[in-house]
Amino acid sequence: MLKTSFQWAAVALPLLSILFASGCGSQTSHPNQIDSFDGSTYDTLLLAHGALTCLEADVSTLDPKYVPMFKQAAAAYGVAYSAYASFRTTPATQANVAVTINNLTIAIIALEGSFQTDMHASATSIAQMREHAKHLRKTAGTAGMSVSDLLTELEIAAAVANTITKAGPYAKIAEIVIQTTSAALAAETAAVGQSIDLSLIQPITAIQ
């Protein structure tokens, strides 16, 4: 079914609410986590890994201009993973891990932002969805700033993409953005209550 710019609120906001409810409020501790920082960082890497793995299959065929930004995000992920793996051995490195996770989040947000720009989504729609997400996040509470920030941005990107006309010129970008968020949430959801497993969050292969 096609959606016009006047229909975004009826579709995008409920989608954002569903995604937010399925993610931010559901974080639980992992049996073998060192502390809450350990658990939330692992969840952040799960989200990022799910998103980047999904994007890796499509970004180069979508438009070559996205490849450099993807590589930057993948590289940031690799740095964050290495810092986190060291933290699991030497917990005193928490501050360094926090910096790398922040850089990773920024890199993924920048990539998602380029998709939003190229989808030519309504600026008013984006602003209203961000305000709605801010309210949802405040009422739901946050499990940790890093995981909440990344989760919120992915959910907003999916909600924005869902406002794009499915038969329009930007439909492919919108489809990939929605799939990316779905893959990220699926990866995190599958690990809820499970032990931390570094084999699930190995660095992403860079696109050649």
C-alpha cells in the first residue's frame, strides 16, 4: 500500500513505538557479564554487528558513494570490538571502551543520516519522530547510554524509511534501512538472557 506524506504519523509513530518497546525496555543482564557496563556494551556491539552485517550485503550495490562511510563504520566497529575484548580480560580499561563505543555509534549514525538525506524524507516528519522517541525513551528508562543511543537512532531511521512511498525512486534505500534495523534488533533479541559470546560479534569484513 502506498503512503503519502500525510500518512506518515499513522504508520511511522506506531512503528517507532513497537520497535522501542521491543528493544530499549527489554535489556536483561547476561549470566557471565562482569557488570552492567559489560552487558550494555555487549548489547551495543550486538546491535551494531547486526546492522553492519545486514548493510554489508547491500551497500556496495546500492550506490558506491556509501562504501567509504560503511568502511569507516566497520573500522570503528573493529576498534570497539578490540577494546571490548581487552576489557573482558582487564576491566580497568572501561573508559577506553566507552570512547570507542561512542565513536562507533557516531559512525553508524552518520551512515544512517546519509540514507535519510538521500531518501528525501520530510524534515518535519523526522523532527516529530525524534521528539516522540525522546518521550518514549524518557518514559521507558535507559539501560545504558550507548545501547540506548544506537537503538534509538536505528529505530528512528526505520520509522523515517517507513514513510517513503514504496513505489518511489528512493524505495530501495528505505527498504535497506528497515531491514538493517530489523537485523540489529533480531541480533540483540536473540541474545537476551544469554551468556556473552564474543564469537557472535566478530569484526565486520571490509568491502573491497
